[in-house]
Amino acid sequence: MAESVFNVVRLLRFPQTASERRLGAEAIRLFADLLRVVDVAILFVAGGLLYLHFVQPYGVGFRSEYGRNVLLATIFLPFVLEKTGCYKPAALDHLGNLCRTAAIGCTIVFGGLLAVGVATNALSELARLWTVVWFAATLGGMIATRAVLAGAVVRLRAAGHLREAVAIIGAGPWGGRLGHHLGRQHSHPIELLGTFDERMTRATSKYPLPDGTLDDLVALGKQQRIDKIIVALPWSAEQRLLEIIHMFKGLAVDIVLSPDHIGFSLMNRPVDYLGELPLM
């Protein structure tokens, strides 16, 4: 992990000169994990420093409502932030969403501490003021951290890092449309390794020649990292889909099915469930 952190710092300073060793999509999960640690550190340090500066001069010990609230917030805040979607890797370059989820999580936790303290009369006036200032300091630190993080992610992605390596199986109409769609999207840029299909051997005006066969893709997966393989074939070809999935089970790679033709016209539609059956 220490080596990964060193590589991230080096690439942030010199993103273009280190292009021979690009950070893959797994590094974005490292960012999310580091953000969790930093959030807890900000929460604890802000509460401790404010206690030392404002409360300790009055002779109040830390083993009181102050220490209890710091402990409770340290336990519950990471859980609440996780539930608000604060650590989703795909959202780490969206500063507005990062700040919004952090504000919601902090409001829930600190609001809960204040509400319980007031309801049980367990917080003095000084403790209530300290909690409010602690909330503001913690949220401010989190927003500043997220501004730095979002800027770093945007900079690395602009330099070609943090992109999923994706391969497409199927050089027919599904694969062609899928490749066109993936190449146009800017919110989640990828590194397209190519289209692979062993059944299409001739290029046409509509569908170019595949970049290789399925055996070529298996060999490629053993030589370099592949984050995702998208199977762009008709869902009705059940037997062939199962054969392809079995063929690549030896690779540590996610295998997913591309939506059918109508799926490209129903982007961002919610998925509902009837029992365990997904419906759109």
C-alpha cells in the first residue's frame, strides 16, 4: 500500500513524465480508503484541539460528555458517510456530490449528538457550543480535503490515469454501438483494449474487423490488467454466453453483459425488483 501511495504522489507531481506506468482503476479505490482514514482523523483532531483550547482551561476532564461524544462520533460517522454514498469510487471527481454527502453525514451525526444531549439534559451550554463549533470545523476540513481529492482525480484522469481497461466481446451491431457509446462518454473515460470476436472474419462498411479472437483476449488477460470484459451479444444466445463466461473464468476480471439495443435508449432509468428479478 505504501508503494501505491508513493506512486500516486509521484504521478500527481509529474503526471505526464510517468506515463509509462499508469495508475489503473484500482487506484481510485485506494483514494476512497484514504478518504475514510482522513475523515476519521479530521473528526478526532478537530474535537481534541477544540477541547484543549476551549474546554480544558475550565478544568473539565476529557472523560466527560466531550470524550464520550468524540468516541460516539468516531464510531458512527464513517458508517453514516458510507450509507450516504460518500466513498463511492465513481464519484470522487464530483466535488459537489462529495461535499453534499459529507454535509448530510455530518448533520445526521452531530445533530443526533445534540438532540440526545438536549433531550437528556446531558450537555451543558459550553458542551453545546463546543459541539456546534466541532461540527463546523469537521465539515470544513472534510470539504477542503474533498476539494483537493477531486482536483487530484481530475488531473490524473486528464493525464490518462485511473481508467478502467475494458475489452468488448462481439463485433456485430451490439459491439459497434457499445464501442461508440463508450468512446463518447466523458464522465467515466475508459481505456478500450479492443473488440474481440472469433466468428466475424471479414470487415464490412458498418462493422470493422475485430482486433482479435477470444483466444487472443485470454492471452492478453494473462499479460496485462483487464478490469472489465463486456459481452455485447444478443441475450437470446444463452449457450454461447455461458461458453464465453466459462472460457474466461480463469482470469481475475469482471464479466458483464451489455444492454440490448433498446438499453441504449433507456440510459439512467431506475432498476426495480420483483423479488429477485430485476425489472426496468
